[in-house]
Amino acid sequence: MSMNAVVYKGPHEVAVEEVAEPEIRHPNDVLIDITTTCICGSDLHMYEGRTSAEPGIVFGHENMGIVEETGDAVSSLKVGDRVVAPFNVACGHCENCESGYTGFCTNVNPGFAGGAYGYVAMGPYKGGQAEKLRIPYADFNALKLPDGDAHEDAFSLLADIFPTGWHGTELANVEPGDSVAVYGAGPVGLMAAYSAKIKGAAEIYIVDRVPSRLELGEEYCDATPINFEEGDPVEQIKDLHGGGVDKGVDAVGYQAVDPEKEADSAYDPARENPAVVINNLIRTVRPTGELGIPGLYVPEDPGAPDDMAAQGRIGIDFGLLFEKGQALGTGQCNVKSYNRELRDLIIEGRADPSWVVSHRVGLDEAPEMYEAFDNREEGVTKVLLEP
Ligand SMILES: NC(=O)c1ccc[n+]([C@@H]2O[C@H](COP(=O)([O-])OP(=O)(O)OC[C@H]3O[C@@H](n4cnc5c(N)ncnc54)[C@H](O)[C@@H]3O)[C@@H](O)[C@H]2O)c1
Ligand SMILES: [Zn+2]
Ligand SMILES: [Zn+2]
């Protein structure tokens, strides 16, 4: 049996092709019929050829759908259940999983801590930008949702970006009354700013260069927009705030645009500087403040601007960080630590992150939408695919 899926063909190219349907391989697997699967900024690193991903990968780590088959040992799920899967694949019983660090499961991807669907180096798990998906360790990994189709957009964001934005604020220990600077107003940065608002931050600044993204931050997160193309964002924030802010979040990662560099287009690799956001955060945050870094950094970057960066080594101002006594936290989000509570905020109407969704289209439109999202076109913020 075959089905349609989004397949990586090589740099800047994906195609919708027929691939084999998944099958139950272990008694604790379930298969789901995908109802919504999202394109993520993390997919773009692979799409642009900036990872060691080989052509042939089926993309898609942000998946929700309806259970259509269960393995014999599955005890908490039945056919017809509506579920959303964390992008992490986790076993539930290794030391990291038991401690809540499901992004660093030591069982699902031997020799490595952490597994995910449809992602380079994250194990053999096929992506869900397809008609169907196999969820391993399903009792542990599938989060049940209310039946019906209410909140479909908001619930799909529980697979990654809402928990990941929340994770950014957890890593930075955002507390009520804090002043917070979020670098990046992509889906993750917007969700970090939204999380800061939910947690009761007193002041929120959000930095990017895409006006439509900054406007969303202003409208839905009560954040002050800072356009880094209009001047040093650190100085802009300090001028408005009157000194360093309490907490900072990096929702950009290693493919950060350096406003000081020139290139033919905004996201040309020649304009990148993988250290620029972390260094800006060290300057933006006050002494003894905290930095949360969910933005992605890689140990190998085939398209890096220089030899150091190609090995994942970047020039961080560690001396200044030491002098300021700042703390930092980073890494993959442990989605399962947050998704149940965030789901309940959505069900009870206390949070609704669906404003970040700009497009819901058929799977066949994936090639055009990858291109538009990759160019960070005005108005293209979060794209959901409906197989
Ligand atoms: N830790 C995790 O578990 C996790 C999960 C999901 C995504 N991520 C990572 O988070 C990052 C953001 O993801 P996204 O989906 O929002 O992607 P995205 O690429 O759409 O968003 C990044 C935004 O950063 C902006 N930007 C570029 N350079 C900047 C700079 N110097 N200062 C401020 N903003 C700058 C871009 O204009 C863009 O809007 C990516 O690196 C992604 O891989 C990590
Ligand atoms: Zn993602
Ligand atoms: Zn585990």
C-alpha cells in the first residue's frame, strides 16, 4: 500500500511522492491518519541543505490525527481517538525520560540522546507530512485530545512550537513581572513571547526583520516590536527599557542574519553569523539574568560561512557572559513536559495560539509553501498541511 508524502529531494527542493504506508512494527505502536501536520523552521535547515540530511527523507515532526490501528499491547488508546504527538520520539522508561527529559531519550536512537520524526540524525522514524504516521511507544507519546474538530489549529501547535516557545521561557526562568527580550519572531519566537505573556511578564520585546511577524507579536503578545534592520537591536531595547532586561530567549538559532553583513538577499548564507543572536542576548540581558536558547545549533554545518562554524564552533562572548554572571539553558524541547498543561489551557479557553497560523493547505501545495516560508515572505508565518 502506498500513500502521498513530502520527500526531500535536495537543497531547496521537496516533492510530494508516493511512499510505502507505515505498518505496526511493535505491539505498542499505533498508526494515525494525519489530519494536520505543520512545516517548521527546523525543517528549513534540512530544506536549505544546511544539515547532513540525505535526499529521500520524509519530512514532518509536527503531527496530529486519528488513531486508525493499534498494536496489541496499546492500553490507553483506541481506534478513532484524536491525538497529537510530541515531535520527540521517547521510550518513557530510560533515565532521561523518567526525569522528564524526553528530548534526550537514550533508547529510541542508539548512540544518541533524542529521537524525532522525519529529522536528520534523530533516528529511523518517518515524518508525518504524509497521509499516515506510525507512533512508537504510543501509550507514552500520543496525547489524547477531545473528539471532534474543535481547536484543530491550536492543538496541532502542541506537537512543537507552543511547547518549544514555552520551553524557551522555562530555560530562561521567566517569572511574573520580568522584562523579557525574544530574538526571532518566527513561530517559535512568537510562541515564546506568548508564553511570557501568559506567565505574567511585565515587558516583552520581540526582535526580527519581517514586519508581519513583528505585528503579530505586538497584537497577540503585547510585545514591543524591534526591527533589527533599523539599528542595533540591543541599543533599541536598552533605550526603551532603560538598561538590561531580566530574561532573554534565542528563537533564531545558527542561521541568524547578521545585520552588519550585506548580501544579495536577506537570508543568503553570506549574510549569516551563527553567534550574533547569542552575543546580542548576552548584551541585552542584565547581569545575573538568564538566557533560554531553544534556537537550533548544530555540530556540523555543511553550508557554514567559515571553517569554525562548519564544525559547530561559534564565537560566543563567553568572557562577557562570565563577567555578567548570566545563566543559560539550551537544547531540544521536552514536549511531553508541557503539552498536557498547554492542551488544557487551550480547552479551557485560557490560551489560543492559533493566531500564529497563516496558512492551511493541502499536502500537494507543500513545495510552494516550503519556498514561501523559507523566504519568510510577508504574511507567511506558520503553514499547516492537510493530507
Ligand atoms: N529546541 C527545539 O526543540 C526547537 C523546536 C522547534 C524549532 N527550533 C528552532 O527554533 C528556531 C526558530 O524556528 P521557527 O520555526 O520560528 O523558524 P523561522 O526560521 O521561521 O524563524 C526564525 C526568525 O528569526 C529571524 N531572524 C533571523 N536573524 C535574526 C536576528 N539576527 N535577530 C532576530 N531575529 C532574526 C528570521 O527573520 C525569522 O523570522 C529554528 O532554529 C528552529 O530550528 C528548535
Ligand atoms: Zn518543529
Ligand atoms: Zn527514553
